[in-house]
Amino acid sequence: MTEGNFVDYVKMFVSSGNGGKGSSHLHREKFIEKGGPDGGDGGRGGHVILRGNSNLWTLLHLKFKKHIRAGHGLSGSKSRSFGADGTDEYVDVPLGTVVRDTETNEIIFEITDDGEERIIAQGGKGGLGNWHFRTPTNQTPRYSQPGIPLEEKHITLELKVLADVGLVGFPNAGKSTLLSVVTSAKPKIADYEFTTLKPNLGIVKYRDFQTFVMADIPGIIEGAAEGRGLGHYFLRHIERNSILLFLIPADAPDIKKQYDILLDELRRYNPEMLDKDRIIAISKCDMLDDELKAELKELLDNELPIPYLFISSVAQQGITELKDKLWKMLNS
């Protein structure tokens, strides 16, 4: 999937259908001059329904479809004939889609399961025909109910990427390079910061035809939790990952400090992120000789509170060990 085709934020207007009005018809036929009421009920207005679809990975198909309108219910008629229900409108969305009220920014619900259906705009109920209002003292009521009006909403769809492993790191830490090595994904790679502007997903092939999904998230900068850089635009994608893989280059001035900054940004954005399993990969270790690597290892053994590995995506060093470790963590 190219970067331009990854759409994870869409605003929409949805409108359900009006309920059909009930009929006030009185029965008439040959030899029966004054028949009783026989007006039928109006049909229900159509719903607008969001449906989870595991085959979708982005909101691209909704990018230019900003207005969704369901069908109106038809009016009832004579002989207690009910009006037809309005046509429901189904909107397929990828798993991990959060639905918000655009005006209040409140979360209405989330779609997380394949085939899950949630009504976002309820169709109006059809009105009752006059047949329902006959009584012993009023045997020919000439009134019926109107249908209940439609429901309109402005909503915002936000996609939070569903992946097993999320890559977390500063810009230009080598996240896209690692993703391109361990998966078949082809993210944009260049020697400057913020090369990645949209999340990239890749499927990591493991032993015995087993797989897991890895997500490359745009680089975090200090202050991202307050919206600096790309801010909340990408931090929400990390919320869905089972494991957080922190990628810190071997030539970083202070590896422990970089890890602390990254962890603090996640904590300030959502403290629940600290409950996820975490592991650190020291990238670009092909720049280190054995002596430097031994010194760095001795230093990190005392400083880092979580497991770490040395890897080099370019030299293919430590990649198999990283896959083994991630698979073990996912299935522990």
C-alpha cells in the first residue's frame, strides 16, 4: 500500500430515513358502504449501519464519500397494507475504527470485530394506521400516526492500526528499513527525518508458515503528546499494538535517555500504554566493532529496565533473534 493511499481520518454526514406515515383509510367495497378502518402502518426508515470488515486496512474507500443517506419508509395503505421499510445503508470500515461525534468529539463506539454491525443513525419508526385506534365508542377513527423523523449526525471516523508489534522511535531511527527487511512492505526510506508520514503495515513471516503483523509508526519527537510534530495523528496507532518495539540507533548520544523520553511521551498520551510488553532493539549496530559492542552491552545491562537486542537491518544482523523474541513474547 502506498503512503498516499493510507487514509485513517474521515469526516462524514449520515442521515437515516423518515418513518412512513400510517394510513387513515376506511374500508369500501360493493355492498359495504361504511366499512371500518383498515389503514396500514407506515414502514420503518432505513438505518445507517457501520460494519467491520477484516479485508479493509484503510478508510480510503470513504475519502470522497462524505454523505450517506438511508431510504425513507413508505406510507401504509388500505386493506391494512404496511408500507415498505426504507433501505438500510451499510458502511464497511476496517477493524480498529473509532467513531466520534464531530461536534462534541465524544467517542460513540468502536468497531473491533469482523462482521460487527453498529447502527450510527437510527431510522424513524413508521406511524400506526387508523386500524389500531378503533374502539367500541369510536369505530371509524379518521386519524393515524405520522412517521418518526429521520436522524442526522456529523461523525468522524478514526482508524487505529491493529498490529501485533508497533515500532516506536525517534525520526530516522531505522524503523522503515527494519520493516522493509522483515516483511514484504516497501515503505519510503531516505536519509532525513520524518520520511514516514503515514503508518506502514507489514506481515512478518515466521517459521512453519506462521505470521504476525508489524506497524511502522512515524517518528516521535519530544512533546508529541501535546501535539508537537505529527502529535496525536500517529500516537493513536500505537494504542492497538500488543508489543511495543523501541528502536534506538547505536550512535545515539544516550540510549537510556532516548528510551525514557519515548516512554514518557507514551505515558503522557495514554498511561495504559505502559501496560504493554516492551522490548528495545539497538539498530545500526554494524557501525560497532566487537569491543565497542561489549562496552555498550555492559553499560546497558545496568541501565535498561527491559530486554534489548543488537540488530542491523542493512547487514542482516540479529534479525532472526529479534523475530524469535517477538514471537515468544506474542505467544507467552
